[in-house]
Amino acid sequence: MNAAILVAAGKGIRMGAGVDKLFLKVAGRPVVAHTWQRFDDTKCIGEIILVVREGMEKNFSELAAKFHFQKPFRVVVGGTERQDSVWNGLEALSVTAEIVAIQDAARPCTSRELIAATVKAADENGAAVAAQPVTDTIKESGDSRFIQHTLDRSRLWTVQTPQTFRVEVIRRALAEARRRKLIFTDDTAACELIGQPVRLVSSVAPNPKVTVPGDLSFIETLLKGEI
């Protein structure tokens, strides 16, 4: 069986004080309801784990009832860092789960096709990530004032979610990061730590994440275009 972990335990401080970006309405639903629906609709996903902030468990259970999500789900409390939240999600997986797709709950436009493509690539390679080649010229600066040099953008990719793995691979990778007391904001970085190759899966359609208020209008346009 394949599973998904929706990471919904972040504070979202760039959205502004007192604002829970996951419950902001966009195209008629809270942001996280759109994300959840994507995975509920994807045939190759059998169960969904939601990792949330302490005290928010009831809110997510009510969301499931309101939007009639069909797949089995569990709500667990996140940890101090993102990778701690992912770890808690992994601990909640069914014992039969072989592949797990880890998704930012604030990324509501991810296509079902992209989810399925990362699952297939992870099954074949052990680990996979949705990504897009960099199109802007990237400069490096050591002091945030002057350019030091230009990076070769032909070799650069921006990674997104889902980041999808064989369960035993991501458990081993995160266990090593925890053992070394290293903190990563990206799950594939833990795979790099143990020498696990990660397959890039090209994300053709826009797959933005809600981070700042200006993201909402673009995401609303994308979502309404699908309705």
C-alpha cells in the first residue's frame, strides 16, 4: 500500500501574526482542504496521515467530515522541527505502507498525475521529488550586498513536494539525521546524508506553496481554472 503524509504543523510566520494560512479560504475551500482532496482523489494513495499543531486535531477531523474525504486518515501531532513532524507521521503509518508521499499541506495545486509519477519513481529508485529546472540566473553573495559569482543554472533545480520514498528509505535517512543531531528543512537532504539517490520528477504544471499573502491570488486563479 502507498500512503501520504500531509505536513500541516508549521507556524506560517511569513503569512503574518495570528493567521493560519492552511485555513484561509481560496476558491471556496480552506487551502488544506484542496491539498487533502488531491491525495484523496489519487488512486495510488491508500491512506493519509495529517501532522498538525497540538490543539488542532479536532479542526482537521471536522474538515474531513465537512468535505467527505473517503480515504482512511489519521491525525497526529507534529514536532519541534519539520523533520520531527515527518518522523511522527512515519510512526503513524500502517505496517503495510511501502511507499510514502510527503506533502506540504500549504501546496494545494499539486496534480494527481504528479503525485502518481513520484510514487512510481520512488518505487523504482527508492526516492523521488517533484522539481522544476531553474530558469532565472542565480547569483551568490556572501554579504547580501555584492555578487560573488554566478551559478550554472543548467545544473540547478528547485524542489517542491511531494517528496516520495520507500518507507524504509526515509526512515533510515531521518534516523541518521536524528542520530547526528542535524536539522534539514527538506526530506531529500536526509537521503543525501545516507547516499540514497533521489530521482527528479519534472513538475510541468504550476505547483506553488502558500507562503506570503501575495501567493493567494495566483493560487486562486490556478484552482478556479480547474473547477
